[in-house]
Amino acid sequence: MPLTRDFKKTIQARIEKDPAFRDELLREGVECLFFGELETGKAILRDYINATIGFEKLSSLTHKSAKSLMRMLSPKGNPQARNLFAVIALLQKTGGLRLELALKHGQDSQGFSAASRNKKAS
């Protein structure tokens, strides 16, 4: 049986090649947190961070240790809202994104609008 590629490496390669996938991964992670799927949301954010800016760079931007950030998003982590929202804000900024909530009425009322890419000045 052939060896398969490591899942995290597969995600990282896809993120590097596909900006839309990268944007959707962040959106999905935040949406999971918003709808109470904390373990899944934290896992997705960990994968997103590892495949994009990394915990060391995130550490320098948040002024929190990389170890503390990793622990915060670990399966047993219990991040404070202030820290979690600060991380999400920085991920949006470094990714050139802005996630938006949409108010919907009726049965199909769940969901975030798709992440939109900000046009960066050249």
C-alpha cells in the first residue's frame, strides 16, 4: 500500500495554491466557533495558522507566547473571548480578509457571508 501524504502537509499545500480554499478555511473555523462547535473551530484555526503565518509570527503580532497560543487552541484549551477575537482579527488582517455576519430570518438563518478579499494597494 502506498504511503499517503500527511494531512497537515496536504492542507498547507492546498492553502498555498488556492487562496479561495484558504479564505474558506478561516471562515469555516470562525463559523464553527460561532455556532458552538468549539473543538472543531479551534482545530480548523490551528490548521489555518500552521499553514499560513505560523504560531511564531502570530506570537510576535499578539505579544503572547507561541506556546500560550497553541495551548489556547488545543483540544483542552479554553481561550478568553478577548484573546480569541484578537487572534481572529489578526488572521483576517494578515490574510487580507474581512469576515461579515449576515442577519437572516427564517429556517435558513445560519451562516456567515463568504470571506471577502480586500484589495491591497500595490
